[in-house]
Amino acid sequence: DVKVTQSSRYLVKRTGEKVFLECVQDMDHENMFWYRQDPGLGLRLIYFSYDVKMKEKGDIPEGYSVSREKKERFSLILESASTNQTSMYLCASNKMGAAQVGYGYTFGSGTRLTVV
Amino acid sequence: KNEVEQSPQNLTAQEGEFITINCSYSVGISALHWLQQHPGGGIVSLFMLSSGKKKHGRLIATINIQEKHSSLHITASHPRDSAVYICAVLRGSNYKLTFGKGTLLTVNP
């Protein structure tokens, strides 16, 4: 069964901490995405990556960075966590050209991050 | 105005009812996705559509490109269908999805 695995379901961190959220996929997908989901706002794209070491800013990249050193792993980094980054974080992946050949997205189970 | 609008925001049904969730969008798209999110967070991709209609079990998704509208139908609804249903559109070759805010469906036994 194909999978996108997020390393933690729940995390509690202190303001100012550096936080790493890890995402691993086993489908050899080129594209990987980080979203955050907040009540009333839906899912918003933070960053996405279309290849190893390649990244592109999404709609809300401020306060975040990403790392993709290997094809299967995409990390989201909160450089200095703040309370307004308390949210559900979802990782997703899909294959290059997915829309053209009818492939969808595969999502992870999410990480609920609380910054106190 | 949001580029992707879903209606209704909340929907309560009795087991066995036929359910329709609507999605309207205001931009040109290359594909539209319907997603399901159960309590606890994980999202499952139900359908990807670029035209016409798709069916999987009791779920049917349709899209009208000219009217910029899609519907998700659930026949013979069941309490296990209770979830948030999310519409998302893909624009051109851009791999970024734009999401609706979701429809919370509750099916009572």
C-alpha cells in the first residue's frame, strides 16, 4: 500500500524553538507539498518541491523553510516557532504530470502542532 | 471572493439519504479533485476529474467545465460517510491546488 508518512501525529513545542516536521513517501513521486490547515481557512500551501534540492514558495511561506535532500523525504522547518504557527500540517505527494495522466495526490495523516 | 466555493458548509442527513455537495470555481482549471477528511486529519483522494463523470461505489462526481461547477453525490448514505469533503482545483500545469473550505457531512443512523 502506497504511503506518505509524517513522523509525528501530535507535537507540542515552545515559542522560539526550531521545529522539524518530517515527511517520507515510498511511491517515487517527484512532487511533494507541505500544507497547513486552519478552521475557516481550509488548506493553504506553504512550500512545494518538484525535485531533490528544488523548492518553490507557496502561498504562506513566511516563517518556514524546507529541505529536500533525498527524493523520498521532504522536511518542513519552523525556524523559530510562534503561537500563530499552531495548526494541522499535512504533507502530500504526487507524480510529475499527475493531472495529465489522471493521478491524484496522496496525503499523510497530518501533524497537529501546538506552540505554547 | 474565494476562487473555490463549496456548499453547503454543513450537512446533516439520515442514513440512506441521497447527498449532494456542490463546488463552484471562478478560474480556468486543468483538473478538479474531491477529497475526504475523517476526524483525526488524514485526507484521502476520492476523485480527479477534468470532464464528465466518475463513479466509485456509492460515490459519483460530475463536472461541468462550461459552468465551472462540480458535484459530489453519495447514494444510500451511511454513518461511516461522515467526514469533511473538500473540493480542490488544479490550474494549468501549475502543481499547486487551490482548496475550498470543505463541507462537514454528518450522517445519523
